[in-house]
Amino acid sequence: MMNKNAPIGVFDSGVGGLTVVKEIMSQIPDERIVYFGDTARVPYGNKSKETITKFSRQILHFLQTQEVKAIVVACNTASAYALDEIEKETDIPMIGVVKPGAKVASETTKNGRIGVIGTEGTVNSKIYSKYIKELNPEVSVVGKACPLFVPLAEEGLWQDPVTDEIAKRYLTELIDIDIDTLVLGCTHYPLIRDTVAKIMGNKVSLVNPAYETARELKELLAEKDLLNDTPANLGDNKYRFFVSDASEKFKVFANSIIKYGILSAKTINIEEY
Ligand code: DGL
């Protein structure tokens, strides 16, 4: 029997998953969170399925030591490559970001043409296309890897002429095929949402899987009777952050995304798990 007051485990390849944490904090504010960012081994987006599965399994083992009641795979690449495998290895309910994003995209499109932007791994896995077509076989889905968006977002160039220029180069081919829905299929992309929206124009709806995942997580917890019934206070270890490297840098970035002051982030050796 899971403990309702236990934290939710959230993991990502680094800082990007904080966009998902932010949504969870706002949509289910009474929940405790343990976050792990694999800052020593980021990026995941250009690595193989085998490697990402191995990393994700180690993180699962770490989160098990934190006695989490549910796990959110906040990283799109890990959701694409590893979720199916590692969810079989535990009883802890697990949710990734891809299925919730795919569901909303399939419900949003009117002209049946959907674009998905993400890392090389996410786009090459064609996982968004698979889930979207399961829900709506009539639609066409075109993926486009946008690897430079990750460093641009991490450099804080969320609205900058350099980001505009790169976004134009990446997105023109999606504009040309007249998509009406675009999935922001990478943790970092909600940070540059305004730039993407500007380039795509107002006829294209942007889907943010981070928002949808938090909504589905809330439903999952309610369904399993796992919503926290004794809310924690902020000072009460409510939000705990772990990384595999460079905790100070993580803290600075995290504080630029999340409105609660992140007081500490602890470095752990993830290879031990
Ligand atoms: N978190 C990754 C994702 O959502 C992006 C960064 C990386 O490549 O590790 O796919």
C-alpha cells in the first residue's frame, strides 16, 4: 500500500524537467516532490535507447530509496526510450510526458496535420506519431529535431534574435506543410514558447506536454486514492532536489524557472544505484 503523504518522484536529464515540476507545483500544490536531474550525463537527446534505459533504471532505483508514491518521467527522450521498459520493473505508478502530449495534440488538430519538435532521440523514436495515430489514425504527424533549442534555453536566450533565427530555420518546413498543431516535445521548449509561437503564427496551436502531464498526474493520483491529505509546508522538506553534478549551477537555473526559492540541491552518485 502506497503512502498518500509520500512524495512524487520526478526525473529528467537535467534542468529541463523543472518545467514539468512547475506545472505540478501549480496544479497540485499540496504534493511533496523529489526531483532528480541527471546533470552529469545530460544531454539524453543524442544518446541511444540502451543508454537512456540504463540511466533511467538507475534513477528509478534512486527514487525507490526516496519512497516515492508515483514517478513522473519528465524527460521526453526518457519517456520515448525507457518508460515502457522500466515501468514493468516496479509497482510504483509511472507516467511520462509523451502520452499526455499526444492525447491533447490528437484532440486539438482540425486539419489533421500535426508537427512534433523534440530531441533527435524523441523525433527518431516516432513515439508521438505512434500514440497520436493510435488515437486518431487519420492524422499525419511530422517530426523535426531542434537540438539547438536546448542550449539556447539553458543560456537564457528565451527571447533573442539568435533564437528567432534558429527557430525560423527549424520551423519553416513545418509551416510549409500547413500544420495546425505543434507539440513542444522537449522539456526545454516551453521556455521558448513565445519565440516558437511568434514564428509559427496564430493559426497554429502549441501543445505543452508538461501542462498536460501534471493534469493527468492529478487524475492518476485521484484514481488510485493517492492525493496527499496532509499537505506539507514549504519549509518542511516539501520540495527536494537532487542532481548528479554541478548543484550550484542547477540551483541558479532552477530559481529562474520556479517561483519558490530552491534552497538546496544535493549531488548524488547516480552510478551507485
Ligand atoms: N530533457 C530532454 C528531453 O525532454 C532534453 C535535454 C536532453 O537532451 O537531455 O528530451
